[in-house]
Amino acid sequence: MIIRLIIILLLIPGFIKANESINVAYASSLHQAMKTIIYGFQKETNISVKYASGSSGLLAKQITLGAPFDIFISANDNWINFLNKKMKSNKIFWVSNGLLLIHKKESVDLNRFLMNQNEKFCIADPKQSPLGIHSQEVLNHYRINIPKNNLIVVKDSATLKSYTLIGECDFSISYSSDLSNYAEKFNYEFIDNKTFTQIQYFITNLSNSELSNKFINYLLEKNNTRVLENHGFIIRE
């Protein structure tokens, strides 16, 4: 009877797929959108998606140390190029983003930027996070030098958002895709995109398996790029 039940279950479409899974690593700024996309993929395919979210640099380094990810989505191509020196992988452009200056003032002009002695300016770590790299580009462009005592450097965009929301930062530079988190509590300015290099997210297929290819194709579907657009990302046709 038990053997007969097993045979019947194996013949049911999707039963075997219930045990299939892929491992995905992605930049922390994608987290809210990716939760929606992953939920839809799992529901449609019955394939489990295990994921890790963090700074692109930290994730890339974990991959080189053997972290078993099938797919990596980075907030720039520098870390994918870094991986390409260690292993063969392709890269696919996916989506873009912009930058915001979040603050508590009535208005802020970066061309005449001033801050008080006790105020704090928060940025993501340029050594680990693409957001940090772009934030430093903005500060360099406007020749803004934040004293060490006034500067808070955090590991990635998710941590920056947490610090800003709990009031640790008087100023912070964040992705424009995070605007919905700030709009009701803070003032903000969109930062001129000519003051930093273009923010582009890239997908790389590390395992090149049937399941990873299926998930990447799902990511590229128009419905899912619309999910990204709804979360404030920039779609470039």
C-alpha cells in the first residue's frame, strides 16, 4: 500500500519539484522587491528559493569562499567582474536606481552644504557597498568633506535605512528606491544623476543550472520589472 502511494505521488505533476531549490544572493537594496518576486516564483513553479541579502561586496567575497549560491545580483558590475577573475560567469543588466539626500531641514543645497558640529552624516561603506561608492562620488563632486566625528559609515543600504529611520542620522544618502520609507518622516532631495556614475544592477548565473536559468528568465519577465518599478527602481527598456 505504501509503495503504491509513493508511485501515485511521483506521478502527480509538481510533486518532485517540491524538493527542488535554488540559492540566490542579492544586494540589500533589492530586498522588498525581491520578496514579492520570489513569492510569485515559488507559487508559480513550486520551486523553493533560499536567499541571502547584504552588501554586494560582502556577498561576492562569500561566494569566492565557497558560499553555494546559484545566482548573484549585484548593485554594480564591479563585484561581478571581481567574481569573473575567480570563476567563469556571465552578467545580465537588470535595472537602475537613483540617489536621495535624506535630511531634517526645510531644504538643503549641496552646492552650499553646511552642517552643525553635533550633526551626523550617514553613508554606506564604499569598501563594501555600491551605495557607498556612489555616495562618496556625490560628496567628492560637491567638495563636501565630512569630519570623522560627524560621519557614520554603515555596512550596506539596509543598515543605512535602519539608522536613518531610528533618527541616528541628520543627513544620509540613500537609494531613490527607498523613498517610500522616508517620505512621511523626513525631507529629501533627489541628487543630480550627473554627480555619480550610473547605478546599475546586474544578474550573474553562477551554477548555470536549469533551475537558475528558469529563475533568471522569470526575473526578466515584464511583470516582474514592473514590480521593481513600483518599488522605485528605474526601468530602462
